[in-house]
Amino acid sequence: MSGESQNCGWARRHLLALEDLEAAEIERILDTAAEFKQRAEQGEPKSGLLRGRVVANLFFEPSTRTKTSFNLAAKRLSADTVDFTASGSSLSKGETFIDTALTIQSMGVDVMVVRHKTPGAPLLLSRHLDCNVLNAGDGTHEHPTQGLLDIFTIREQRGSLAGLTVALVGDILHSRVARSNIWGLKKLGARVIVCGPATLIPPKIAELGVEVSHNLDDVLAETDCVNLLRVQFERQRGAFFPSIAEYAQLFGMTGERVRRAKKDVLILAPGPINRGVEITSDVADGEHSVILNQVTNGLFVRMACLSLLHEARAAA
């Protein structure tokens, strides 16, 4: 994150990580997203706030939900959008990552939404570009807007994060979503438990102020929200558990586990979900699931982030 927050308005030029945000800044984003959602429900889905501005989506990794959500969010704010994908670009001809971004910026881009496999790539761009930079996921580091939309969804259902127990279950080792959730949840007063096979839990994760469990059944009864993280086979370079079937048996959210959990437990999952691995279909489609709510809320959270970056740019 770059810049300093001010009571009178939003002053950060870039949104790179939840680690650097104060609790009040996270609440500001959530409150702004809630306002956009309320307006949409009242029949005002569009705003002219970013009319005349250009938002560029630079995605160096595959994405469906995040890229589509950012595109729609920008258009809801009346911005023009341009999409960039690494395949077929000048990067294949030897152009550097920074030169590619500078070239796109020179076309009149105001906000650059960046997803990259390398941790710190959006931060690097923020040091070379004049436009706003928004991190859409950098390697295993952070995915701030996913963390924000997860937190927004919980707050919408429960009213507050303070005092809630949230379990992040699954592939913590490779998950940028887990890291963003941990920072955001802790700053808003939630108790966080990370749960998964020992091989998929970073050895020093407890230093972030979370509790560690290797047995989902041990923590179910005390958990208010269960966020099921996808097993990221594409990032793994070895065998972290004997078989998918064993993982599903030990850490998958099934109907039986839901029945043994709190009566009002919330089930979240930052898709894409692997049905039958992290979650069974009856749970994914059941009454405790807010997975589709997360997708819906992602639009309003990203509208909020884009609008606040615009606020900082206008005030500069």
C-alpha cells in the first residue's frame, strides 16, 4: 500500500495488500461497497464517478471471476476498460514487465489492475507508474479484494467481525487469499484459526496471530464461519497429502460436518470450488452457503476500491 490515510478522505494511491491497511481503512472500503450495493438494490446500479477514466486489466495469470468482476465494476462506474493478457503480447518478444506496463499507461490509463504469479509484482509497478495500481493477486502473497469481499460477506451476515471465530481451511501454504483474510479479519477483531494438513500450513504462520489446527472436527463446534480454500494443485511442486480422497475425508466440508457445526455457521469458498474435494455439492448449494453472495459482493467491493483510488487521485 502507498500513501497515508486521512480522516477527511481516502489518500492511498495504490491498493496492494491488506497488511498495510488500518482497521478504519478496511471499514471505509466495506462501507463504500455497502453503499454501492444499496444503490443497486434501489435500482441505481450505475454511477458516473469514473466517466472519462480508463481502467486497464493486466492479467499475467488465468482468471475468470476476478477479471470479469473488475471489468463489470469499472463499467458500473462508467469507466472505459482495456484488457491485457500475457499470451501473444510483446513480452514474448523480450519486452520487460515494466516497459509493457509503461507502454499501456502511456495510452491514457488511470488505474492498472494487476495479477501476476510473482509476489511483489504490483508493488514493483507502483514504484514506476504514475497511475493507480490495484493488486488482483500476486503469487502466494496477497489477493486484497478477495479478502475484502470475504470479510464484507461475513459482516453483511453477522453485522460485525468482532468476536467471531473464522476458520480458514485447506491449502494455506499456497494461498494469497488466506493471507489477505488473516490480515483483514485480525484487524477487525476476529479470531482466526488456520486448519489443514501439516504440509500445507506454513511453519511460522502463528506469528501472524492465528491459531493452528490439523483437525477440522476439533474446531468445528467453536467456529462461526468456515472459509474453504481451494487446493492449488497448479502451484504445488510435490505431494502434500497421500490422495485427494484422503484430503476430502479429513478436511472436506460435508453435510455431516455441517450438522455438527454451529446452527448458523457460514460456509464460504473463494472459487473456483472443487466439488467433492473441499466441499460437497449439498453443502455448496445448501442453506449455510454464502458462496454466490461472495461473487455478488465482489462486484461492489471492487467498485469501492476503484472509486476510493479515484478519490485519492483527484485529491492529489
